[in-house]
Amino acid sequence: MTLLFFSGVAVLLTVEGRWLVAAIARENLTRSEEWALGFPMGTFANALLFFICTVGGIPLNALAVFGGHLGIVIIAFAVSSRVATPSTPFDTPSLRLGLLPPSLKLRRTGRVTRRGISRDFNFKKYLLPILLTLAILIKLFYGISHALLPSYSYDTVSQWNMRAKISYEDRAIAFDRDEVRGMSKPQYPILFHSLQIVFNLPQKEWQDPVANGATLLLSLTSFLAFFLLLRRLAGSFAALVTLACILTIPLLSIHLAQGYGDIHVLTYVLLGAVLLLHSFERNQGNQGNQQELLLLSAIFVAASAWVKQEGMVFGVVPWMVIVGIGTGKFEGLKVGRFRGLEVLKFGGLVFLLSLPWTLFLLIKELPLSPHGGGDLMMGWHPEGVPLALKALFAGGSFGMHWYIVIGLLLSVLFERVRRGRQVEKSMFLIFLWGIITFFGALFIFLCTSNIEFLMNAQTFSRTMLLPLSLLILGTVPLFYYNGSHDAEGGSRS
Amino acid sequence: MLTFSSFSLNESAIEFTGMKAFYSLCAGVLLIPAVAFAQESILASDTARTYPVVSGPLVEKTLMVEEQASALEITYSSDAPIEMRVSFFVETPKGITYNPLSTLRFKDVPVGSNQKITLDLTGSPAWSPRGKSYLFHVIGSPGTVIMIHSISHTPPSIGKTIAAAFKQIGVDEPVLLSSVNTLEGYRVLGISLSLMLGLAFIVVLIVLGIKFFTFHSSFFTLLTVSLIFLLLYDSRFSLDLLKTSARDLSEWTERGEYRQLGPIFAIADLLKGDAPSDQSMKVSVCMKLDDIYLKQLRYRLYPAPVRRSSELWTDATHLVFIGVPRTPALDGTIVCTEGQIPRKVSLLKAFVDGTAVYRFDGNP
């Protein structure tokens, strides 16, 4: 029965989310992309439903929650049924042309010998994808197997799962200001908790594997959607490389198994970023309909702020900056023909969707940050620099990833200098997002009292997962794109 | 002969009669030649993932050893089983310290007089041939008399250093409670593997870059090389993930235990099964270990209140000892700390040493 109810809720949220995505994206996504985005979207809708119930004082029982979902499903279905969704990818965005496997391009242009092609073809076409897939599968195996084991970490049994369990028993979101009942951080947004609660509502009692299974499902569907969206944009191989680069970040594997909120902030921001890329690409290609994807990107970025407040700092605010730059008056970086009013509209929407929790905390007189006023105590802490460098380059959390991202970026820049090419603007904007979050995080840890969490190694590495993932998304496909031009022998501005 | 910060002569005695009892004796003991047995070591990071067994109070004495060594040969006498440990200094921005996870533990060192053992230091990822100083710990029960007659050393050689590098690369990433925040990473001869591979990657990148600019080699090769380096590190980490998964799944399916949480799940199930029907269950916890055990019990037993014994004693229905070896008095009463009203208890189940669950019999 446990599995049956689990599957039932999963199907409900997926279907609901899929229809919501279809209603918003209209004909801009394929069916598989819509289905993959369904669960993350349904999870966000669930969080908003829980918020409305909390504000309205409605008890979070099965009747109210599933009744609410039924209402959303009906509305979403009614709207989405008017929209025809293509089952196959449509006219591909402009990036795709440059992203065929280079080995095929080399063969086509006849610039290498047959022997060279064969070796190149075997390694890059078969061996590398197999090795990357194997690396991904091992991470998934670790994640899935450990999600079924009991909750393990400190914050899981004091902040995340504990608060969800207390709220489940109370049938209301818990805002305990002391730790008498065992929970802390009442200011944390409720996407994570509401997801675990909705999956446990049909169960007789709180089930720990159900709670962890629900959050694992969110991670898996988000990464699947990320892969599918990137595949249509950049090709299968580039999407595989990018996904493998992200999933092989050693610390991310641990979070995939049983993590805190950080991995869901990361996945929502990545979905927002890849949808933003689609929006920019379609806009550049003058294909229209870019507004729907921008809207969808805004919604997923706003969802990140409902997981942790970091979503606001590293998701919502940089998103507005990036969209502002990409659509603003900087001709060198301008990627579209968005009008100022449209940008304002979407910017407003992101804030509208992400701000209610913050306002709610203010009304409830709860501190916005779990660290009290410490976040605002500015001061340069040079003693943190060696620790930060050690964590990034000589620890185990990131393995080789920072070296590779920096190495690839320098290579792309040299390439640009050598051949006078322009870097793909939309990818560069994602890279810029990564840079903003990277230096933003460094500022928080080196220039505020959060230095404490760098010194005791508690949150610095976890926080750096997001900038690194964005930099990978902004670098690897970009590199691939540039590299493909070697074979083509042409340049594209 | 090694130099000691606290020991100026070549013979010393340590009597564990309490934390303050620490004597440096100069006894004219005749050293009898003996065969040195290599003592098997365990890395502290391996034991950190198991539930701590606390049998009784232990006393630890620490000495600083200053010499470049790959092994220490120790001649000692002890009248009870002891444990020896060696920690390795590392320089950090916060000063010189040591990583407790890299400490080598030599358990159950044989009892006897003029025993001679060899402690191989190369098994710790913190060991390097450049290391010049170590912390030598001796741990035993109060009252144990230990004499360290002499400590000599084996200097590092090229062969031993190469063998140590291979041994250390096989040391697993300790997947512990702290791993959700940060991972230790692999170290070979005291140097981070990420750093070594990273520097090698930079060198390859420079070479490829020069080729790239001069001979116009394929730009895509750079990405391939990057992925090879990434997979190289990932293969080592993936191996650990697989080993950790196999170990965790087998522990859970066979014993219902999970890493260092040990019997905490069995304790929670036992308490759930023993919840009184006429009143709500309230659990008092008496513990000296990390507070993860309290948090775990709170989470698993919610909505039943679970508190430290200092916060919940007289109203509690159950008592759990975690890492506190304690037995009821002759009249069947027990306390956690001095000053508490003794309460009568019935033992529900004793788990490993220092861990037991009791039911309170009536009110105090």
C-alpha cells in the first residue's frame, strides 16, 4: 500500500505539473520535456497550495490538500487542452547547427585521415559516452539506494524531515521558535517540507523512506528535464557531458542520496537557466513564442526561493540581472528583441512568486535569516581565503571540477582571441550568472560573519555547488560549440 | 633516539591513575632484546563510521615525537591492554593541528614487560616522508601502569615512499555525518590528490595550448582531455560510493544498523513497542556522545517528547543511556547525573557497552 500511495501522489503531481507546464509553455516544449518538467512544477504548485492553506488557516489534511490539487488539475487541464503540444522537436534553435559530434564534422569536411576518424570516432562516439553514462549511473545508484535507508544527517533530523514530520502531525506548518520539539530554522521556506508531507498524507503514519523518496524523485525528474531541454538545445553529446560534469561533482552525489535543501535550489535554478537559454535562442532566431519560455524560466527560478532563501539571492536576483543585460541596451550582449515592458513584466512576476514567503516571515515577526543579524555584519576576513582555496582546489568536495571549468573557460577565451570569434551570447549570460553567484558566495563567506561557516566547513562547499553547476552549464556546451567550428572551419558571430 | 617534549631520558613510565596522574620516571630497567612485532593499524576514519562502544573511563597521555620516520619501534611494558595512536601534524591557516580522521590506531597492544612492537606510519594519508613530527598517544584504563622503555625509528626510503603512495591512494573517502557539508578528499604522501591531478591537468593544458596555437590541433581535444581527468578522479570516488553503498545496504539488511548510528533504530522501535497505554511516553536520554543520537531519537519517536535527562527526569517514562556505562544500584534505582532523584528502573534491553534502554517503574 505504501508504494501504491507513493505512486499515486507522484502521478498526481506529475500530471498536474505537466498540464501547468503545457498551459504556460504552449507549443514551445515537446511532450517528453513537459512530462519531465511535470513533477518539479507540481511540487512548486504543491508548495504554493500549502502556503495558501497556511495563510488561510486551513488544516493541511488530505481533504484540503488533495481537494486543492484537484482544483489545480481541472484548471490546468482546461487551459492546456487548448494547446497542441508537438510530440517531436520542432525547428531547432540556432545552437544546434554547431553541435553535431565533431567526429562527424571532421569526416564531412575531409580534414583528417580515415585512420584518425576511426580512432576519434570510437573514443568520442562510443567510449566517452559509455564512461560518462557509467559515472552518472553510479551516482544514481548511490542516490536511490541511500534514499531508502533511514535519514542520517544532522539537519535532516532537525530541520528538514523533522519539521516536515512535526507539521504532518500538527496538520499545519510548524514555526517553533525554540527547539523543544526538536526542530530548528522555522524561517525556511516550505517547498521541501510540503513535498514530504503531501507524500505522507495518504500513509497511516509518517514514513521516513516515503519522505526521502519524494525528494529523490524531485532531484531525478529535475535532472531528467534538464538533460532533455539541453539536448534539444545543444545535442545529445553536449547534454550528456554537461549532465555528467554536474552529477560527478563529488559532494553532489552525497546530496543526491539524502541531502538538505541545497540540491533542490540547484536543480530549480538549473531548470530556470536552461529554459532561459531556450528563450534567448528562440528569440535570437526570431522564432517568436519566446515569452512563454521566459515565463516558465521565471517560475522555476522563483521556485528555488521556496526551497531556501539562497534561491532568492543566487536565483531570483541574478536572473533579473541576466535578463536585464540580455534584453537591455548592451548591444554586445543583447540576445533578443524583448521590449522593456516585457522584461519588467517577467521581472515583476519572479518577485511576485518568490516574495510572499519573505513577506509572510516579516508578518510573523520571524527573522529572515537563520543566522540572525550576522549576515549584515560586514568586514573583510582574509583568514578565510586559504580555506576557501583549499576547499575549492584541494579538498574532496569538488574533485577536479574547478580546474576543469577554469581550464575550459581559458581555452574558450584563447580561442576567441586567436580567431576573433564571438562567444555565444546566451551561453555567456549563463556563465555570467555563475560568476555572479560565485563571487556573491565568496563575498558572503569572506566579508560577513558567515566566515564562521567557512572556518568550520559547514556550508561553504554546499553553497558553492550552485555556482559550479551554473559555470559548467555556461562553459561546457559553449566549449563544445566553439570546438565544433574547428571542424567546420568557419566562424559564427 | 627520538626526542620528546616531555621525556628527556630514554625510559619513562605512565601510570594511569587519573587524569592528573602522569609521572615521568627514570628507571634503570635492563633492556632485553626482543623481536619487534608489526602491530596492525586501523585508520581513525574507518572506526568513525561505527557506533562507539564505551566500556568505561579511559585516560590518554600524549607525547610529541620529532624525527623523520616511516615506522616507530617501541619497547614498553604494560600490565593491562592499551591502545597506541599516532597523529600527523598539518599546517593550516589556523595554525598547526592534526586531522583526527587521519590518526592511526593500534588497538590491543599486547600486555607484558619489555614488549617490542613496530608501528608502521605509512598507512595514514597524512604521512609523508617530509613529516618531521608526530603525536604519539597512549590510551588505557585508569590504574594501568605503562613503561615506555625506548622509541626508535625507521627512516623513510624511496621504496617505502612509493609503496606508501599506492597504499594511501587506496584509503577510502570517509563518508560520515560531516560529508554532507564537505568531503575530505584523497591524500597521497600528505598532498591532496585533487591538487596533484589539477596541476597535472594545467601542465597538459599548457602543452596542448602551445600545440593548439602553433600546429592548430583540434580544439575539441582539450575537452576530451578535461573529461579524461574528470573521469580519472571520478573513478576513484565512484569506487568509494559503490563500496559505501554495498556496506551500508548490507549493514541495514543484515543488522538493521546504519553507519555510526548503530542501534539507534532498534532503540526507537523498542520504545515504540513499549509505549504505555495509560499515559503518553516521555523519554529521558542520558548521553555523552554526539547529539546526533538525541536528534535521531527525537525524530523517530515524535510526537513522544525526547529530552536530555537534565531537562526531563521525574516525568519520564523511559530512560536511554547512550555512551554512558551505568547500571542500577542494589535497590534497583538509577540516576544519570549526581543530584537527580534516584528512580527505580527495569531493564528493557542492553545493547553494546554503554547503551541500554530502561523503563521507569512508577514515580520517584
